[in-house]
Amino acid sequence: MAKVLCVLYPDPVTGYPPKYARDDVPKIEAYPNGQTVPSPQSPLGFKPGEMVGCVSGELGLRPYLEQHGHELVVTSDKDGADSMFDRHLVDADVVISQPFWPAYLTAERIARAKKLKLALTAGIGSDHVDLKAAAEHGITVAEETYSNSISVAEHVVMMVLSLVRNYLPAHQYAVNGGWNIADCVSRSYDLEGMHFGTIAAGRIGIAVLRRLKPFDVKLHYHNRHRLAPEVEAELGLTYHDSPQSMVKVCDVVNLQTPLYPATQGMIDEKMLSQFKRGAYLINTARGALCDRDAIVRALQSGQLAGYAGDVWAPQPAPVDHPWRTMPRQGMTPHMSGSSLSAQARYAAGTLEILECFFEGRPIRPEYLIVDGGNLAGTGAKSYGLS
């Protein structure tokens, strides 16, 4: 019998289950690159469209795990030495966490987790795991690659338009009973004709570029590996060999790069000084890619015309985090990849990975981040250990 420790965000404040706005979600068979959606052999412990990403939802895992004699512990209490997470970590075989409510598996915590064999991210992004320590301790790290990539890409498009068209302040005028058209349009522009660039053009970055092409924007990108010539031609992309080259010409900059030591704090005072004055910055990748206070100062000075993101450092963000109150921002809690549609996919993927793990079958390479003491699969393409 294995002990599975699952850390999920708290239930809705109005209670669980919520009253759903729709009766179902569209069924997706494959992702844009042809990769099939998760395909566990066991029945799902939920109906797609139900909220399974919170504590009471349990990712729908309890029926499968209990049927096979495993113990499931689910909690949202993850911070501090006396948290439920820390108390149960010492004898857990599997830890499941989400990027939206990450249980930080630091090197110190990994050293105390003597039985831990699998660290599983329900979603995409395993930077809350110390990957170097996981590799050194022989722990497999896996995630459901592509499960919520399009969910995040859609969120990016929403944020771009919200900032450029000044939607959020204008909406607030309407809510407050006003009709302040001049105030609303004093910071409103057309996206058409602007230069949009993404730092990293992986699964999410390329999906954003494809969705923005119909807006008749000029598209730019920087990526560790240059895209195929036919993709550049199809989308009319301009490639830049450095982020610095790209941000100098872009009106809107999108961050999609993974977080690891070399990218932490990459958007700092010096980098922001190279942006066009009045540029917009979008970040649905990781909050720690940005220098927190440099972002605030850039908005206050007007170097940035707006900042929107749903990623913070740490997560959840403290009540007094300055990004909550800085001017001209469109922040959300980390929700872009946890739509009810996405939850159905990453919960099914979590079940598929657990089946493979317990039955001794190989985990899909696209799901692997660390395996056999080294970066593997998607992890070898996206992360670094230094």
C-alpha cells in the first residue's frame, strides 16, 4: 500500500460542490501538436466539467486509490513546519500538487521525505519542486504536459485585450454608475498594427501567437530553439536571438519561459529600461521571472502602460503584496490553467500517471520532467538544474 499526499486549493467559499453554469464541457480528443489527451485505463472518478481541483474534488482520485488499497490524504494546509503537508510528507510515497496552490518541495523537505518516489504536478510547471534535489534522491517528477496550455493561451489573449483597450477601468466606471467615456478612452488603443512578442514559444507561446495573428499584429518571438521556417512563414514571425532585442521593438511582451535559476528575476530594472515606453507586459508563466518591485516602479513611472498576470511569488500571494494595488494592472489569482475544462484533462492525466507508476509501466516521455536521476522527456527540453 502506498500513501498519496495531495495538496489542492481550498473549496469555494460558498461551499462544495458549486452550482455549475453549464451542464458539460466540450470533449477534446487531441492537442494541436497531435498528442492525445490523457487516457487512463481506470474509470474517471468525476464527470468532466465538475470542480476537482479543490480539496473536496480530490482530483477524482479516491475511488481508484482506495480500490487498489492505497491511502489518500488531501489537504490545502501546506505552509509551515506544522502543516498537514509537512506532517504527512515524512512517510508519503507520492506527492501531488498544483502550480496554482503549490506545495513547495524544497531540498530540505525532500531530504525528510525518505519514502518519496514520485512528485506529480497536476497541471503544467514543476518549478515548485527542487528538481536538482529530486534528481539526486532518485525521485521521478512528472506533469500533464499540454493539459492546460490552451487554457492559459486563451487567458493571455484576454489579458492583452483588457490592458490595451483599457477594459477593466472602463468596466468599473459602468459598475459604479458612471458614463465617463473620455476617461475610459484616454488609455484605450487598438491592438491592430501593434508589435507583439513572446519570450519562449513553446506549447503556450505558439498557441498565443496563433490566436493573435487574426488581430493583424506584427508577431515576434525569442526561443531557446528557433522554430521551423514553415512555422515562421505561416505566422509571419520575426525571430530574435535575445530577449533584449525583442523587447526593444514590441508594444506587448508576453512571458512564457519556464522558471529555473537562470531565468529567475530576468525582468528587472535593467531589462525594463529597454522596453518601449508604454509597453504592456503579460505574465502567465511564473511570478518570480520578474523583479517584484521593479514592476511596480515601471508602472508608476509610465515605462510600462500595464501589467497583467495570474502568477505571483510566493503563491498564494500575501494580502499586502504590492501587485494587488499597483496602478494599471490586471492581476488574477493563479487561475488561467485551472478552468473546469482544464481540470478534467489534468485530473485524468494524474490518474494515468498514477496507473503507470503503480503498475510499473513507463510514464509518457512528454509527462516526464525528472527520471532516473536526470532531466528527462519534457524536462530535458524545458528546464535546467543550474
